[in-house]
Amino acid sequence: MPDRMTQHRPGRAIALKLGAVFLFMVMAALIKAASDEVPAGQAVFFRSLFAIPIIMGWLWRTGHLHDGLIPNNLAGHVWRGLFGTTAMALTFAGLALLPLPEVTAIGYATPMFTVILAALLLGERVRIFRLSAVALGLIGVMIVIAPRLSPGAGYSDAATIGALMILVAALLRALVQIHVRRLVQTETTSAIVFYFSMTATVLSLITLPLGLFIPVLAWTYPGMSVLWLVIAAGLIGGVAQIMVTSSYRFGSASMLAPFDYASMIFAAAIGWFVFSEAPTLNMLAGAALVIAGGILIIWRERQLGLDRSKSKGKVPPDGTPG
């Protein structure tokens, strides 16, 4: 059965969500720092493998080590893992080619794609308000990536490929969200988190033999300092996964969703102080539009949830009062 929120403690929920967002940015920075020596597929392997002991310890601590890992839809977990692993690999590859704030800004396209895919795949009705918010967000994304697509703008072809990789990754993450909406009907959160790390670890190993034929995928023997970077990325990613999952035990998804956009602040700070990457005016303007569109979508989803609850004469399923 799907998990339910056990308490309504917004302060703790927000703290956990912001902590998770920050740690995911730290993880991305570690992957970026190691990207000169470690290809994307190998980085996915370390990120996934070293998250598993953290997740297992969390499941043991919360008493879900046995019942929480029983899958009812194993094929569904495999598909979720395939989409999510591909998105992760494309993101890691893009991090090697683009500034961290730009990767973050383009990644904000995920909620826009989610609305579109929900209409196409789940048959959800999307009215003019949400369509307008999606259009606003996609315009923002185009503003961010426009310099990469403009001939003679002084950007490298590699950076253009990187921008397209991040855009495709955002689309795949939206597909993951649609898939998870179906999985939560039969699977526990524990199982979804655990089996994603397991499938990502296994699927990333496919790039090991492929590296014999595709040089860009070839695994390396990184130095000890770089090896510790990718191991730390896996451990930190596992902690961040647990924190973001735990945050939804104490607060509703609609309340916590806007805090995802704090990642731009963290990305800009880390990019500036660690990689000497200054966000451009295009990047900031486009990110502002994407964030505005995302917040409008979140607000509309919240209103629709309240309307549905009122029509049934009860509070929303997440347990928060209107």
C-alpha cells in the first residue's frame, strides 16, 4: 500500500526539503568536479551504488527493511529505473559541458513537461490556466538555451550538445514522475527509492563494455582524490534522497514543491565560489520565467486538489486542511 504522511509539521518538512535540495546541488558539484576523469555512466554507477547502504540503513532504522522492499510491480520499477537512470546519465554528461546554474535552470523544465505528459498519457484535463503557465515556463527555458543554439554566438558545439542533453533529461524526469504516479498506487515509497538505486547501479554497468567501442563512455581509473569525489557524491545523494522522502511525511507535496527552486540560489553560489561560473542575464531572466510558470502550476494543482476535496466533503489526501 502507498505510504501516508504521519504528521503535519511544516517547519520540519521545509527544513528537510531545503536540506535535500542543497545536498543534491553539492552532489552535482562533486560530479561536475570529477567529470574530467570520470565519464557519465561510471559516475551514475558510483552515485547509485554508494547510495544503497545509506538507503538500507534508513529502511532498517524506520522498520521498513522487510515489508518495504517487497515489490508488487517489478516491471514498473525496472521501467522507472530505465527512465531515471538515462536522465541521470544525461544530466551528469551535461554537467561536464555547462555551468552548474545553467544546468539547474534548464532542469526546471521538468514540471512543464510533466503537465504535458499527464495530459497525453494519463488523460488529465489541462485547461487554459495551466497551459499558459507551461507556455511561460517553456519560453523561459528557450531564453536560457537560446545562446547555445544561436550560430556565431561564441559558444562551443559541446555546450550546445550539453544544453540539449539537460533538456532531454528534464523530459525523461517528467516521464519518471508520470510513471511514479502509477507506481505509488501499488508500491511503497521505500520500494520505489530502493529499487531505483538498484536498477540504476545495474543499468550503469552496461556502459562498461560499451566503453570498448564508444570512447566517450570508456571507464577510467581515477586518482584517489577523484575517486573520493564520486564516492562522496553517492553517499550524499543517498542522504538527500532520504531527506526529500522524509519531508513528505511532515508536509504536503503542494506546500513543499516551491522550495525546489531554492536550488538556483545554491547552484549560483556553488558555481560562483567553486567553479568561478557567473550566471548570465539570459540565464537569470529565463530561470525567473521558468520558476514563475512552475509556481503557477503548483498553485493551480493546489487549488484543484482543494476543490476536489470540498466536493467530496473532506480534506485532501495529504492530510493538510484547506
